[in-house]
Amino acid sequence: EYPVQTRRILPSIPSNAEREEKARQRMELNNQFKAYLEGLPSLTYPDYYQVNVVSDVNETNERIHALLEANKQDTSFGVDLEWPPQFVKGKPENKITLVQICSANEILLIQLARMHTFPIELRRFFEEKTVLKSGVNINADGLKLMRDFGFFTNGLVELKEMSEGYVNWSHNLRSLRALTGIFLGQNMSKGKVRMSNWAKAKLTDKQIQYAALDAYASYQIFAKLRHLRGSKPFAVKHMVAEKKFANELKSHISIEETFQQKKKGHGLPFSTTTLIRPKSPIK
């Protein structure tokens, strides 16, 4: 018997008209979802939340230490970063000037632009693997911290990934605002303040509210998703385990720091994620 030859059938290439129709449908779905968001009540945080703006290194160290002490039972936080936009073409991106951290009852806004050095307790906060930092595009924030200040951020939880399987992405929107509308039922208004000067010595009330709400939304969405997932594990990224970042980091750390790492025999592990498995479903 002769061998039977099978012919692979290639998928048909969509025509320009079909591509245009799909693009039109996506745009229509996006517009419908945006209209839905606009109809939701505005995002606010409860009155019991304290919002503290900190511009001193020592005070930052004290507040971070107190924050971790007060949240030993649940070391998960919503995190966001702000920096002034760069309007000059070809110029490098500006450094981070504001760090936002949200817990169950407090929001810290840390003005790095007014500090002569990066607070050591804040660095430990970002480096600690057991302290979870959640946000949208949080991995990019970790990369930004590495490039600006020369250290690895660990314990990163990407909310877009964590929400997979719990959201219908037909509207093609995956922003923090979109997740806030879906999981919190509130609208996060994004105005011109997003592109304002985050390096100024005294932040405006609008800047403070915007920055606080970003971190608050990340914290609350994480809490909601953790509840929905129950005992289902979720991925946590540790940048220290990403070998591809090693060479880039070397250009940011000092010779002394490099010497100390070699002296202590610190190496880079190979695994890139851990799975957090709750002891029991959250009720």
C-alpha cells in the first residue's frame, strides 16, 4: 500500500473588509464599555482611610516600618508610581518622584523628589518577597524602579493576569479603570492630572486624590480577586529571579555594592514565579 499523503489546510486570510469590520466591532464594544463606566458612581475611599503625604527620609522609614508591623497578618498592598512626563523628544524618561502604597486602612504618598536618598525601609519593602505589591502593569513599575534606583523589586502581582478567567475581555480594555469598574462597580475618572508635574514640592488636592485612589483601587481589586479565587493559587513575580535583568542592574549599582554581593556569595536563582496558595478560601 502506498502511504496516504495528507495536505495541511491553511487558514484563510481575512479580507480587508473583514478586518475593518472586526476593528469596527471592537471599537463599538469599547465605546459601550466606556459609556458603562461613565454611568458608575465615582471611586472613593472610606472615611476611615488615612492619607499621609511624606517628604522626609526618616519619616518614610518610620511609617513603612509601622505599616508592615500593623499588617503582619496580611502583607499585601496596592502600589503605584508617578513621575513627571517627558515632553522633549529624545530625552530620557524622568525618574520616579512619587510612590503610592495602600493597605487596609492607610494610604502613603511618598515624595521621593524631595529626598536626598532612597529610604532604606522603602527599598526593603520593595525587595521583600513575602510583601505582595499589586497593580496594573506592576511588572513595568518594578522595571522602572530598577532602572531609576538600581534594585530588584519582588512580590509583584499583576492584576490583569490575576483576573484572567473572571472577566470577559470582549471590550478589549484592561486598564486599572476598567478593572475598577468591573470588580468594584465604581468609575475611576482619569483627567489631566495624570500628566501633571509630580515632582512639585507641594502636591495639589487633585494630585493627592488621584494618587491615593490609584493605590486604593489596586488594593481593593486584589482583595476582591483573592476572594473570588478562593484556594486557587496566583502567580507572584520576583525580579531578582529574572536573569535577563542582571546585566542591566550592574550598570546602576555601585562598585562597592557589587563587591559586597560577591563577598557574600549572593547569586541569582533561576525560578521566576512562586504560587501563593491560601490556607483556606477567604469567606
